[in-house]
Amino acid sequence: MVKITIVIKNLLATYYISGFIAKGANKALHKVSYCGNNDDGFGVGVMLIILGLIMFYNSLKNLKIKRLIENVPTSKARSVAMGLAELKGKIESGNKTLTDPFDGKDCVYWHIHIQQYMKRGKRRTWVTRHKAKKHVPFYLTDQTGSVLVNMQGANLKNVERDNEYESAMFFSDDIPPKVEDYCNKENIKLRGWLGGKKRMRFRVTYLEPNDDIYIIGSARLPNLDETNGLKKITAVIDKPKDGIFILSDKSEKELIDDYGGQSWIVPLGIILSGIGLSLILKSAGVF
């Protein structure tokens, strides 16, 4: 029932959005026909084709990941086979741990994203001023045993943000001292020329020991150095030369919904490219 509802929502979204774009393209076609401005139709057509192809490619890639997550069976740490593997368990710290710069949490991974709200052209938008991240190897442990996880090259886009702080010129709370210290250390100015506070936001994401973790990546036998850690391990999970490597603190179901929830973009990409091609042919006088 839930899947049927999602399909219906996707179809409705595709119908309404493609209808809106088709109306705009129809106006552009009439403009080309009656005003004789072929350059406008050609330029818009090229942009629509490029946009449509990008949307189509990214959506197909996400659907491929969704099917992979659905089809790869979950392995236990004790009996994981070498090659592509999916595991679920808890994070246990290894020989090293980190401390995130904003909240002071012990972790195995942190990511900082600092943005400033400022004018770009005719509008105001959030602009990235600083990004940084750090990670160390950790253990994924389930009821049967442990594997060592080397995070280098992992897709960490599906790790949920833990905290956000914001400053503004007026009526905003003071940012935590650790955030201010970090900004001073990285030479990120928090105030303008007249001493007023800039409108900024500070986001931090981290993975802590005992967090639930989902991993799909390549399992291999540990080498000699990797067996000298704190725990006995059956395998090492890391990124293959050509393949998928995803870490997330979301559940498998949430990841499937995230990667499959925008399947309507595939037909929308095709529609956009078709409209773009029509505009190009119209501007060239083919029809």
C-alpha cells in the first residue's frame, strides 16, 4: 500500500511539473515563431537538454543504488563473505578517536559546514565560507563479532546533521565559545566592518561510539597491521577501486526511501530533453 502511494505521488509530481514546463516551452515556441528570434529558442533548448540529461543521469544512478541496497543481503560480522557486503551494527572506537570542534563529542567522524547569508547578484543566499572533516577507522560490531571500517573514500552524504547554530545582526543568541574559537583559529570573521554580527550558520555532523551504523562496501581479509587493533576482526570494509561505499546512521528503509523517492525525475528528465530538442528544431526551421 505504501509503495502504491509513493508511485501515485511520483506520477502526480511528474504530471504537474512537466505540464508547467510544457506551458513555458510552448510560450517560447510561439515567441520563436512570431518574433523570429531563433537564438532565444536555440539557447533555451540547449539548456533544457543539458538539464534534462543531468537529471536523468543522476536519477538513474540513485535508482541503481536503491536497487543495490534492496538486493544485497545483510551479512553478519562473523560470517561476512569477501566482496560487496552490507552490514548493520554499532560503532566502536578503534585505536584513535576524535573530538568534534563544536560540541566536544568523542567521535570517529566529524564534518563542519559554515555558511554566510549574503548578496549574490540580485538576490541573497547562503554561501559556503568553510568546510572541513576528519575521520579515523572504527569497528562495526554486531551480536556475532566485529569488522574494521576504513572510511577513506566513503559516501557520507546520508549521515544526519547533529547540530546547527546561527548568528544574526539582531536578536540572536551568542554562538558557543567552541564555535567562536574554531572560527578564530580558521580566520573566519564573524563581524562586519562596523562591528555588527554577520548572519551566519554553523553546522556540525559526527558519528559517535555506540551509534547505529549501516554500511555497504567491499569486504576483504585484514592485513597483518590491521589485526593488531583492540578487537578481533573477521574482515575490513573499505572502498573498492570501482564500486559503492556508503556509510549512514539512517536505517536501510530510510536509505531506500531517500534514493528511490525521486524516481519521478527520470521521466521528467526525458520530458525536459524532448522539449529542448523541440525548441532547437523549431529555431532551426525544421517544423
